[in-house]
Amino acid sequence: MKKASTAHLLGIGLDNNDGHKRITRAETFSIVGGSEETHERMTETLIKTVEDLKSRGRALEDTESRELAEILHRNTPG
């Protein structure tokens, strides 16, 4: 039986002025709000971060906050 994840990332976009409500949910993260561009950037960043952790054989809940911050920064689109 698969162990339930105890860690979850939450992205909140605060720059939405077009009236749309954007919500993206995944097993290890949720993203709410933001303009279309911001929401897409946050989604891309978190997907790549989760993929990086999986390729390292690591789970989100087993990753130190400093290491996670570095991985997030590296995966943020330019």
C-alpha cells in the first residue's frame, strides 16, 4: 500500500485582474489564483521540481527546506 504524502506545496498567485479563477491540483502541490502567465509559470516550476525529486529518488516530505528552495529556484522559468 502506498504511503500518503504528508507534505504539500501551495502556490498562490496574487496578480489576477481578469476575473478568472485558476486552480491546479496535483498529488504534491496546489496552485490557486494568478494571471494566466503567472499560473502557468508556477505550474511549470512545481511540475519540474516534483520530477527532479523523483529522479533523485526523493520524496517532498524527505527534502530539507533549503534544498527544496534551491530546486524551486533552478526550475523557475526565466
